[in-house]
Amino acid sequence: MNLSQKTAFELAESCRAGKCSSEDILKDLARAIEAKDSSIKAYVRFDAKKSLRRTVSKEAPLYGVPIAIKDNICVENEAITCGSKILQNFVSPYNATVIERLLDAGAVIFGRTNMDEFAFGSSCETSFYGPTRNPHDLGRVPGGSSGGSAACVAAQTAIAALGSDTGGSIRQPASLCGVVGIKPTYGRVSRYGLIAFASSLDQIGPLTRDVRDSALLLKVLAGGDPRDSTSANVPVPDYLSFLGKDIKGMKIGIPKEYFKKEGLSPAVEKAVRQEAAQVLEKQGARCEEVSLPHTAFAIGVYYIVAPSEASSNLARFDGVRFGWRHPSTGNLLELYEKTRGEGFGSEAKRRIILGTYSLSSGYYDAYYLRAMKVRTRIKQDFDEVFKKVNVILTPTSPTPAFKLGEKATNPLEMYLSDIYTISANLAGIPAISVPCGAEVRDGKSLPIGLQFMAKPFDEGKLFQIAHAFEGTRI
Ligand code: GLN
């Protein structure tokens, strides 16, 4: 078997036993990338010879395993673009904490994956470097914004990858590409060295081929960090120990509001609400209908809060200190205008304008402040439901992968596809997407994903149920 087809868990064991080396794995990956990536374009940069590693003991959990990194996470002395022209030629001055943790765990850092510009999007089409394509159908999107990370894991051109999730950017591409993606609890993983999109929502997490790898990677990534004041000093359990525990008696809530949506594909509804629920009940879990009454406001709230924070975070990209600068400028104002005018793509500009508007004096109370109040209600809905159930089961995305260009000219339609994922970010709770079937469209079998959500810091429960579910499908 080609090494690029194995999981991180298997490869770490093989490297430890001396059956293969990280060089062997990288060689197989390089071959796979050469064969497939010119059509998928999951990578913005890849150089097998330039991988980064540390000398660690053989006991290290990711000993010898190469991990691909989304292009918004800093790796010291390496270019990082966030899929934007404005960061062209910018080199990271330091390692993100997650990179330090991966290196200390024996992982090999290689390859940067494509993304929507500054993580704004659900299709990977807003990248300055052009779109990534879905390995299951090259005419379709891989999802976004971590579309490159999901596509390379699905195409077996990476073993596992890091992504970031502000409103679904790990889970939705995982669902559309048929891989596993977890957005941890807000504060669970340090964001030091992640280029910020919306600071009250962003989290880093892994995209992997299976649930065991997801647990293995999160164990390495999680934990408090003095360099990120929003990270939480909550002890990190051994997530692998949750795998294989039975789910007898576990209570699963199915929110009725999530199945009322027009635009929900009947095949997705059936795969989640009927088939997955049945499979879980057969294992002794109990499903019950629950209500999250403020669900209808989530998109509206998110598309005020996230652009507001983005407009403030992106103010620093002005051509003076970072990245690309417009070459012909007469004075400072013109420098700002031309650099930002030509450096940002249209979705980034749309977000900056939306956010600046809702934060401006006279509108702040009506938009931002109001959105923050409704956000609290959304969080309270979850608090109430988690008094009754252990996890919530929903679809990850209302449809399987859509066609390239299908929603690109209609931002509102693109925003609406985030309906199931954004609430977890607004509430700060953890959520995982796991493959749960396929829908055939135009003769191609397209993956469907389901989502489990849990209480803050209850990722262990997510791994337990996701693993139990996954086991019934292999
Ligand atoms: N699709 C959502 C957006 O466009 C979420 C993106 C993300 O999680 N980074 O904002």
C-alpha cells in the first residue's frame, strides 16, 4: 500500500517501528501530489525537500507524520498569504503555537494549502491563487474556507491538515470532501500565529481521514498558551481513550429548526435524520427532538459580528508594514487606497465595508450591539438543550458540493449555505463533521457529512459518538 493512503496513527506506529521513515512518506506524497494536484490545486506551495522537523523521541505521538498547513497559520521564515494578493511576499516572523506543538509531537510540517481569501467564503473560490477543486468531482467546489486542506486529505495528497473555522470553515469543507473535521471549543486551541479573521469566533482544528486521527491531532494541538490570552487553561483529556466506548444511553438532540430549511437536500435530510439517527439508536443511544428557537437569526448575527471583527483585524494591511505595496504612489493616502483597492479581492472588500458600516457611529447600537445580544440568546438556547441531551445531531451543510461558479456571483446564497455551522462558533461550542453517506449528482457520488455538537470542552464526547458512528460505516 502506498504510504500516502495511510492514516497519521498508522504512520506514526510504522515510523516508530522503523518500518518506514518520514522521507518515505514524503516521497509517496510528492508522487501523489505530482499526479493529482495540477487538477485539484489544493496546495499553494509544496516542496518535499523543504519540510520542517525537530529531533524528538520515538514516543512522540505524531512521530514522522507529515501535516499540511492552511495558508493562514504562521510557519517561521515561510511565506504566508491567506490566499490574498495583499500578503504576497510576506514571510512569517515566528511559528504559530500549533506549529510548535506539532513539531514537538514529531510531526513534519510541509506544504501550504489553499483557502478563501482571509478565510472569507465557503467554496475556496475567493483565493487570489484561483479555486481548489473537489476531488470527488473536479467541476465542483471543495467547500471553504479550508478547501485546500479538505481536498488534499480527501485526495490522499496529504495525511492530515490544519484548518481554521470561524463559521464552518473546517466542518463544511470536511463534509463536502468526505473527511473528518473538528472545530474545537473556543479557547481550546491557541490562535497565536493564526492570522485573525474574527477574533471572537476563530478556532484552529485538524482535518483528517478518520475520527482516530482527529482525536490524535487535537490532543497535540489543545491546551492553554500564555501567548494567547483567549486560550483556556482547561486540562486536555486523552481523546483517544474515548474511542471504542459504547454510546448506550447517550442522549442525542435533533433540533427541529434545522430541518425546516428550504434548500436542505432531501438526500442530506434522509442520511442524517433517518439513517444516522437509526444507526445510533441501534447502538443504544436515544434520539429526541429538541428546539433551538433562535436558529433563524444565526446567519444575520454572524454576518454582522464576523465582518465587524474582520474589518477591524484587516485594518493593519495597509502596505506600510506587511506584504504587498502598490508600486506607484504619490502620498500616504494614495498608498493606502491603491494598496487596499488592488490588494484585496471583492469578497474581502465586501466584508470590510459591511463591518465598517455596522461598527460606525449611529449604526453600532442598531447592528453590532443588537447582534451581540441575539448571540447571547443563541448561546442560551444551547445551554438549555445541553441540560437535556449530551450531543446534538445535525447536517453539516444543506447540500453536497455545489458547482464551481454556482454561488460565486450571489454572496447571499453563499452565506446561506453556512446555516448549520455558524451557531457553534457564535456559542463557542465544539462541533465535528463526519462522513455519513453520498448523494449522486450528474453521475458523481458526492459525500454528505453530519455534525455533532457538544457542551464547551466536551470534545471527548464528540469523538466517542463520532467514532461509534464511523465504525458502522466501514
Ligand atoms: N463561510 C463562512 C464565511 O464566509 C465561514 C468562514 C470561516 O469559517 N472562516 O464567513
